[in-house]
Amino acid sequence: METQRLVLPEDLNHLGFLFGGRLLAWVDEACWIAASLDFPHCQFVTVGMDKVEFHHSVREGAILSIRCEMEREGKTSVTYRVEVIDRRSPGSPPIFGTQVTYVSVDDAGKKSAIR
């Protein structure tokens, strides 16, 4: 799955760069949507994100592409590989990449099978 985000003034810190936390929220949301579309009968919660390392800064007006691809499916969890690139800088290295893991839970918050 792939989604785009436009970096707006409200997404920036006091130095004019994209807040890291804003990007992490977008990544979590995009991967959660991918998981929910792949397993529509499940209720997912985020378990974790692997290494969080930003490779370069992002300024206002950047159009970010967030690409999520399923990497591993377990009994109650699923992991997605995600990569964020700047669409206006073709060929440049990714801004960010990680793995995000979700667990399926029932209404009581207990783990439940995804299949």
C-alpha cells in the first residue's frame, strides 16, 4: 500500500523542519491501514516500531510517499516494512525506513488469531 502526505506549516518544528513525531504518526497510520485492509476482520494495535532513524531533514512543501509492505505474518501479529521517500527528489535516498508490528486483539484487549 502507498499513501502520500504534503508537509504543511503545522507539521514543522521551530526550525522549519518536519517534526519527527509527526512522521512517525503518519507511518503508524499508513501501516495500520494496510494491516486493516489485509485483515479486515481484525482489530489491530501497534506493538512496536524497529529502529527509528531519520536519514535527512524534510521541509515544508515536500510530498512524501509512505510505502508499506507486509513482511511477516504470525499467528496473532503482522509486521510491515515501511519506507518514506520525497516524491519531489526522485532517486534520492529514503528519508526513513523501519518495520512496524501490530497485534490483533479482541474486544477485551486479548490477543486473537489473524486467520
